[in-house]
Amino acid sequence: MDTLFSLKVFRQVVENGSFTRAAERLGISNAMTSKHISHLENTLQTKLLHRNSRNLRLTEAGEDYYRQCCHALETLETAAQKAAGVTEKPQGILRITMPQWFASPRVSRWISEYKQRYPEVSLDLVLSNRHTDLIADGFDLALRVSNDPGPSLIVKPLANIEFFLLASPEYLQRNGIPESPEEASQHPALLPSYTDMSRIEIQHKQNGRRCLLELNATIHSDSTLMVGSLIRAGAGIGFQPAWCVTEDVAAGNMIQLLPDYHIKAVKLYAAYVDRAFLSAKVRSFIDFLSEKAKMPV
């Protein structure tokens, strides 16, 4: 039995939620559709679908296999189009993993604009600070903020992400404004748990003097957005990406501390699996975000 066609049958069954509708789309019988699914399950020695007369659903193994199946079929379809000289058009499902703090008004406006520009691309956005395995987890693209993106992926630098040290006006009214790194180190700090920001090198903008800003964390969180909420609530001082807080700073809801010092920026990368070529949908998103990321904060 043709395993490649079995993969196409499996995708149609899942996307249509029905053996009958999948069979109609592919021009085969229900019995043949069932044989192709059985062929895959026997080959893999695992159950892919739970099904009865009323409904069907993916097993846990089936969910993983479906993502990788779609990824493989799209890669083959793109390769066939390339070989035939067909002009690629961004379309299909684009699955992206990105940091949690990308759930911000600035990035949301960009994604809305991307969708208007490329309406035939469906986005599946997974927000996590964890470095995921793109192949195993079925991602087309990862956006990562790091100065060490890792050697196993192809990466494209998109922008330098600035971080601000911040506090709320209410907190500063109660505790005073730290005027130096030494004074800032005396304040309770709110820091992310997924990276060490307790010792940060900073540089004076005028005289170029470098020093270490050492902070004493009283609260850690794996969510950058939670750290931002705690800063707004007056629980202490903490870091936030500039992309998340420019509107708050402009409105006076957050106060930037140590404005005479420059905090070392961290690079934003687009990371993808080493392939001979990129699909149009992946390339379109990388190019679009690169264009937007160059805009002033």
C-alpha cells in the first residue's frame, strides 16, 4: 500500500472529522479509507484514532503524528511546486512558537497586519518561554530572544530587544527613586525564572563606564507578562522588554529607572529547521517581522 497516499488520507480524515467526507474528497471508498488508516497504524504499531459510529478523535500519539504528517506533506508539496517552476504563494497553516511576552499590543497589531496582507495563511501561535524541538513538536518557525540561539537550527537575526528597568509611580512614592545601580540593588526585584537577570552589565551613556547591576529577587515568575503586572501593582522593580512597555512609560504608568545607563540588548532570532528551502508562508512571516522589528520602539 502507498504510504504517502495513506498520509494524505490520514490528513483528510482528521481535517474533515469523518471517514466519509475524506473518502469523497479523495475519490475513494470508505473501505479503502479505513484500510489506509489501518496501514499507518500497523506500520507505526500504535493507535492514531479513536472512532465509533458517531465521532472520531485523535489519540495522543495521533496528535503528534498528525502535526508531523502535515509538515512532511507540505514540504513535499512545496518541493513539487518548486520543481515544476510554480510561483509560491503564502498559504496554509503556519505554526509558530514565540515568547510569552509577544502577547502584547504592539506584536498583536503586527500579526493583525500580517493576516490582512496574507489572508490565505492560517496562524497557529504557541506562546512559551521554553525552547521547543521544532521537528518533534511540529513547528514551522520559532521566534527566540537569546544571545545563544543554539547550533542545531538555521537562525536569522531580526532585531535587538532593549530591556528597561522599571517601577510604578506608587512604588516610587513609597520607597524613593534609586539614582544609582548601588541604590537600585537595595530594592526588591521582580525577575523572570527562565533566565538569570540578577546580575546585568550596564553602561553609562555619557562616560562609557561599565558596572554590574546586582538585584535581589523577592519574586520570580516564568511569565514576563506576570512580572510586568507585578511592577504595575507596586510589588518592586523589574525588567521588561521595551516592546511591551513603551505605551505604559509614555502614559506614566511605569517609570524607567537609571535612564542614564544602557542595559545590554538581547537579540531576537527567527529559527527554523535546516532545509534546502523555506516555504513561502515561513519566508513571508520572517520578512514581515524583520521589516516591523526595524521600526523604532
